[in-house]
Amino acid sequence: NTLSPLTPQHWELLVLEKLKWDLVSVIANDFLPHILHQLPLPPDRLELVKKHAQTFIALCATDFTFVMYPPSMVATGSIGAAIHGLTLPLGGLSGEGVTELLAGITGTELDCLKACQEQIEAALAESLKQASHSQQELSAKPAPYGGSQPTSTPTDVTDVNL
């Protein structure tokens, strides 16, 4: 018999295929191109909004408060927060108008979308505050080994006294 034995991974894939199980889950990033395509954004700002929205989505993935939101809501709220934070003109719409447009595009309730977007913006503010606090703590610590003098390292093994 010239057939090689199947590895455990091959067996798993074979079983999943026979059961017709699809293990690929939909995540918030999957919705970004579809939503962004429908917004009247200037072409030169589209990539910037997308990057900011991806950052917000990553932030949401690390915060348990967003676990109950569906991925489409997280994506929509992240785009809204990105547009709001960048203060981009969107066809003459105000912040409220942008949120209403996003709710219409995705078919989500306006109040739920507002709440999600506000939580995303609050999570960003908290994250920035924590990062700033950590940076202040690092800069307040005295430098090791007596300040800013460079340390000297022996270049020869015989220079080390044990």
C-alpha cells in the first residue's frame, strides 16, 4: 500500500467536511469593506478611516463589554467612531447624521448603534489614559546604574574579576 497514513489534522478536516460544518466565523473586519463602500467618503480618506476602524475593532476584541455586540454592530460603531474622531466631512452630515446613515446602511437600531459607538470612544479614552499613566510611571523612575552615564562592559574575559 503506497498511501501514507493520515495525520490527525487530515482526519479532523475529513470529519468536518463529511459533517458539512463550516468553522469560519464572521468577524467585525469582514463588514468594513461593505459598509465603507456605501459611505460618501473622499477617496483619499477611505484608507485612513478603515485603519482607524480596524484599530477600534482590535480594541473592542480586548474589552469584555463588547462581547454581547454582534460583529456588524462593532464594525459600524468603529467606523462611526473613526469618522467622528477624524472629524471628516461626510456629505455635509453632522455626527448625528453620520450615525443615522450608518444605522440605515446596516439596518441597526439607532440607539443601539449610538451606545456602541459611545462605548468604543470611551474604551479608547480609557486605553489612552492608561497608556499615558504607564508612560509617566516609566519616565518618573530613576535610571538604573546611577543615571545617564553609559555603562562600561569588559571587552576581554581576563578583565572580569570573580
